[in-house]
Amino acid sequence: MKIKLSGNLARFVDYQRELDIELPGELTVNAAIEQLVNAYPGLHDVIYDKQGDIKKGYLIAYNGKKLEPNQRDQPVNAQGCIDLFTAVAGG
Amino acid sequence: MSERPVRVMRPMDPMLFDPLQFHTRYLLLLSKSCMWSWFYERTGISFPGLVRKHHQGLVAVECDVEYVRPFGLFDSDEFCVSVERVRARQGNSVLELFHEFSAQGQVFAKVRMLWRMLELDGDQALTGAPGVLRDSVLQRLEPCEIDPSRELRQVEVLRTQVEGEGEKIGEGHYPFTLYRHLCEVADQWSFLEVPGLASAGRERLIDALEQDPFKLRATLGRPLGQVLVKISCPFYLFEEGEVKTTAFSVHGRLVFVHRVINLTRMSTLAAVVIETFQD
């Protein structure tokens, strides 16, 4: 499946705009993002808070539809696309 | 305690001007630079210190630029940029700064900025969430600099008025991609560039005109009088966008309204810019 990241995260994934993630089996949105972070460990502290949850500063969409935090356990498929948007960053 | 203005003298430089007036983006750039002078001189906090020690950042949410009187490159040898006053507004979640640009004792432009306070997570991407001024920062403000009331947002008020009372006389689209020359340290668009994207949309609309019954082309020779900017959504490196520009005649007065759309982010409205011209 594909995962697209906000541009401010690009430097943690070698500036790739779109990433192909292998799905080892049936995965949820949360699990697919974990797969991504396993592949690019530099993302871990950027995306997850100290409790291991995705930080509130991120918006996640699956196939173009925004997901609330409690909807991120829905299954994804190999043709799907997750967008991980940074809600705001301080500069 | 009274206000604590900070004033910085700057030399005249042709890069600051277009053929008609002071570039809007440089008014904003110098305003922000002067804001950090104010912070450092009046509170002892620098931008790196705000991020590292206080885990705070801020993002621009509204800019109001008013060209008060004509001012050109050869009108002075130097000019002054100032922070006249600072207010923590709306439960300390917004900073409001009032800037003036003057030369030889006369103000030629005013800038009002609204900054939304962020609480940063401390990661390298400067990820944040909207928050309030932490006590460690707030205690360095004077009582007169804290105003709990809600600040005035001008853009939506004017946009509603223009679209309600005005006659639509032209429309255009300007597609763009956000590359790094338009970004700040978080690979996020710099608020300075938003008026420039809007004016590019206006100029593209005018340049594409085959007929010009409303004499829009003549506005290329008229200086802007006011530029209002509202930023409502971030824009990051490589994201695709579009400026949708609409020209209105409002009681005989020309107004351009620009909607900046983030196409990559589910076509979210990212900013609104309203331009009017000097009489």
C-alpha cells in the first residue's frame, strides 16, 4: 500500500513523497503506520508520543477520508493509501 | 507600566521595493524580525530559547498590512521599523503585535500580526499543537500586555462584505507547488510568501485577459492600499496548491479576493488574502 507524508516529514524518509509499504497480512491503519516507522526509525519520536500513541499534531486520512483517532483500527488493503498530515508545526 | 516599544533603524535598499511601493513580504519579514528584537530586549527570550527552553513556537494566523502614505526608494536614506505594542489575547493563546514603518518622523505603513501559540513536542520536526503562553513566558509580560478578550479578525468580515455587496468582474486560477524557497525552518510555508502567491494570482488573471472592460490591467500601475491575510491551514514542502482569484467591484472600488487551496491536503482552504488599492 501507499503512504504519503507531509513535507516536513520528508527528511525522515529520504525525501520520498510516496512510500510503498509491504503488507505482511491484514493490517489496520495503525499497524501500517507502525510498519512505516519500522522501516524508517527516525520517524518514531516524531510521530509517537511518550505513551506510544500518534501525537495529536497529526491528521490521518485513508483513501482521502479523514479518520478520527478511534477509526484508525480499521483494516487497510494493498491498493489503499494513507495520508499522514502534520496539523501544525512551529517555525 | 507603560508600553515597551522597540524601534530598529534600517538602511534603504532597492530589494525592498517593487516599482510602486514597499514589498508586502518585506514589511512582514521586517515586522517579524523586529518582533524577535522585542522579545529578546523586553523579555530576554530569543527564538531558539523559546523553542528549547520554553517548548513553544508560534504560527501566523492573520496579517493586516496598511500602506498609510506613499513612500519610495528615494524618499529617505533610512527608515524605522517598530513594535509599538504587544498583547497576549484570547486567554493567552494568541499574540497580537502592532508594527509601524516610518521615515523622517512620518509613518508610511502599519502591520498588525496575530500569532497562534503552539506547545511543541520537542521533536526535530517541530511538531506542535495549539496551546497558550506558558507561565515561564507569560510572567515576563507586563500587566498591560495581557488582554484576555478575543482579538479582532478582519479578513472574514471584509470577505463576507465584498462577496455580498460586490459585483464579480473577473476570475483566475494560479497553480503552484510549494518548494523550499517558500518555506521556513519546519519545511512549512512561510507566512511572508502568502501575499506574494496571491499577487501572482492577480497578475496571472490580468495577464490572461483577452478583453478588459473593467480596466483591470490598469491596476498593475496602482499601489496596494491594504493587504489582509488569514492563514488557516499549513502547507508543506512539495504540496500542490492553487490560488483562486476573484476580482470584485464594490461600490466602484476594486477588490481582489484570493483563496489559497491546498490540493494535496484534500483541497483544504489554507489562506484567504484580500487586496485593495490606494485611492
